[in-house]
Amino acid sequence: MLTDHEIARQARSAPISDVADTLGVTADHRISYGNDIMKVHLDALDAPRRRPDPPRLVLVSATTPTAAGEGKTTTSIGLAQGMAHIGESVCCALREPSLGPVFGIKGGATGGGYAQVTPADRINLHFTGDFHAITSANNLISAMVDNALFQGNGLNLDPRTITWRRCMDMNDRSLRNIVLGLGGKMQGVPRQGGFDITAASEIMAVFCLANSLDDLHDRLERIFIGFTYDGEPVYVKQLGITGALMALLRDAVHPNLVQTLEGVPVFLHGGPFANIAHGCNSVFATRMAMQFADWTITEAGFGFDLGAEKFFDIKCRSAGLDPDAVVLVTTIRALKLHGGKNKSRLEEPDRDAVRAGLENLDKHIESVGLFNKSPVVTLNRFAADTDEEIALVAERAGAHGVAFAESRHYAEGGRGSADLARAVIASVARNRPFKPLYEADMPLHEKVRSVSRKMYGADDVAFSKEAEKDLHMIEGLGLAHLPVCIAKAPSSLSDDPLLHGRPRDFQVTVRNIQLNAGSGFLVVLTGSILRMPGLPKSPQALRVRLNPDGSVEGVS
């Protein structure tokens, strides 16, 4: 069996200029990054849409992630190839990979098998530098804040109240909490600080939620820094560096165009995680895909309870989007794990374990319905899956009154996901305009309870004393109306990462609430979730190799 790297190397991709020709991207909107990668200028969004039919948006999400992997990104790519296979005009809008997972547990984020985005090694390693631009913008704010303190503190900023943190695009647990400014009088003002991973930074969220360059500018200026000694809020606008931040992001704002192994166009842009951020690619990329194709396939990170909830309650509300169809990905392997089967025995047929694990699928189907949507449940098929096990999943989907489609995109590419593509097209008629999970004017406590009870199945929510202090501060600033972005363990519907399946009789604990005024949401930290991951005992970095021909293995 060929590896993902070997499959990608055998593919004969067309020049990216040919892909742009197919989309209808004009020469004045093309920014070349070689033969395989192109940025498409934001001005393309102002041109008249040339397609006669209204664009359709498809959201791909999944059941609760497990160590077995559900293949949500691979399924998104496969579905797009399936759409193209049956003759539809289609484009993907996906997130860029972060170096943290690339060198950590997960590895790359360009799909797998015969459903990959290419060139995988370049995409997974640096790509067009968007993450570096975002990191630099974030850390310019940090440098300016500490310089202001050092140069006489003209802002009257109280160092004890500064909430802004540095970031880097790498897993490094040692930098979560640090002391800055040590080394003597000329080295700065000592204070506590720390690093988040770039994917969890507010600049990343601002970048991905901006609807225009003017909106990006305004969001940057609204970023909250801390308070003065007099208790007045300090925002980035007061630093006077918005122009410099926009300059750093000048090239990054234009969506990146690449292609799948079968030549389907893909806009890869932005990359917030869904467990500690809002988990969706940029609004710019989503709109760009919808500008040039009849069908846009996008995804929301991790399970439906995390990324998809935020897609609806944050991204759709902010950008005025509404998906026409929803795909819910699961696997027999994942369902077995949710059913209590040992990870080392997933290749064994086990109808009982699958049946027990279906409770997790049940909850996610119910959750999709809360947004007025009827999902297509798709089974991402692996070689060891039996027809009897798959029949159980199909029957459960039928019991809920939702569509089911088996997909074999990993082994067969677009041909293997043609049935899924047809099911998605047929499902559009069953979907109504989405309704948010909570209203904007609902008290903050109730917003968190609404998500926790409806999405996770929690009995209630407990707020720590620190969270209550945060809430009081946010209310004092008049920003309690913002939507919530709950940071939670991705491997469980609860905030306990060890509770699999469909947990019941549990309580969600809110540890802190962080104000992201620029991105326009409140980050609610639950359980023991952290915004800077650490590396595992055996990181993926140990398996990355640079080949003599310049290609890279171990990142796809």
C-alpha cells in the first residue's frame, strides 16, 4: 500500500495557473508563488460573479475526535473531488496547517490517500508565510506594550492588568507562563507574561473573521490590552501601530489557491484551532470560493460541538453566512473507541462496540438539528470495516430521519465519494435558514449554559471565582453581548478529555473568561484546557525527513 507521500509524488498536478483559468481568476488578481501556489487578490471579491446559479455552501464537521481519526479534512477534500467527478462546479475553503500539530501528535493537515491537497510539504511547512505574518503582528503589539512601560509609561498602563500575550507557531509548554524583563534596569519592566500558539491568538481570529480590509483595521484597533492605573481600558488603537499591523498583514490577507490531487481548486487561508479558538478558515477564503464556484466545501475544526457550533454562532452571525448543507463524518474505528473498545484491537469486527459508540453519533445528529439543519451522515470507510458494521451506522442515521452515504475517497478519490456528493446535493432541500443557539442579549452565564447543555449535554455550569471576576470586568466594559467561544477538550463532549461516548450527569467548569474585543467574542476556558499545547513523548518531528530531491516526508 502506498504512503500519502508516495501517492502525492505520483500525481501529475496541472500548473496552478491552469486551475486559476478554470475558476475564471483574471490575470490582474493573480499573485504567483511559483508553479504550484498562487494568492488571489481580495479585489477579485469586488468583481461580478460569473456563475449563473447562486453559490451553495457545505459545512463538513464530525463526531467527537478519537485517536483513531475521523478524517474530516480528508472527507472535505474527497467530497469536493466527488462533486467534480459528477460534473459540478466546486471549490474548497479550508484552514492552513499549523506547525504545532505538524511536529506534534497530528502531523500535517492536507488530507490523505487519494484525497489530498498539493503541494503537501510546502503547505505544511511555512506555505506562503501567513502564519509568520500573523505571529509578527501579534508580537509587535507585545513589543510596543513593553516598550511603552519602559519608556515612561505614557499610557499609564498598569502592568498587573495586561492580558495581551506573545505567540509562536510551535508547541512549547515551557513558554505558557514566563517572567519578562529580567536582567536589570535596561532590560525592561519585569512582569508576568506568556505565549499562546499562533492558531489561538486573537490576531488569527481577527484575520479570519474580517469581512474587508476596513473591518480588519477596525478589529485590530479594538483589541483589548489591559487597564490604566485609573481603571480605564487600553486598546491597540492607543498604541498608534494599526498602520504597521496592516502593513505586516498586507500580503497575508489574500487567500491562497492550491489544488487537490484531482485538480479541484482549494483556498487555504487562516488556521485557528477549534478547541482553543473558533476553528474556521478566513471569511475572505470562504467568500472567494463562493465567488468562483457553484459549490463551496468548508469545514469546522474538531467535532460538531466545538468547531461547527462556533461556525454558526460566531462566523455565520459575523459574516452573514448560512450553509445549505451539513456533512457529519464518522468512522467505524472511532465509534468502536466511543463504545469502549481498546485502541489496539480496532481492526477486529465488533458490532457491539459500534452499537455502543453510536450514542456519540446520536448526540451530534441532534446538535445539527438545533441549528435547523439536516445532516448527511457519511461513513469514511477503512479497509477493515465490515458491511454489517456499516449497516448499523446507516440504520441509526435512518432512525433519525437523516441521509447516509458511505465514502471511499481515501482509496478511490473522487470516484469513491460520488455517492456522498449526490446525497449532499439532495439534502439541500431539507435544510432551513439557521438559527443561533442563543441570542446576543442573553446574559453571559446563560450563553455558556445554553452551549453546554444543548451541545455537550451537561447538567449545569460552574463558574470559578476568577471567571466571575472576568465576567464582572467584561460587563463593566459593556461587552457582555459578545458571543462565546468555548475552549474545551476536543476528545469528549464534556470538559473531561477521558469521558468518551455520550457522557451524562456531568458539569462544565469555567476557569476563566478572556476578552477578545477585536475578534468580537469571549473566550471561555473550561476544565484544564490550555492555549499553548505541548509536544508528546514521541513527536511527529522525529519522523520528518528532507529527501535528496528536496521533497519532505513525514508532514502529510
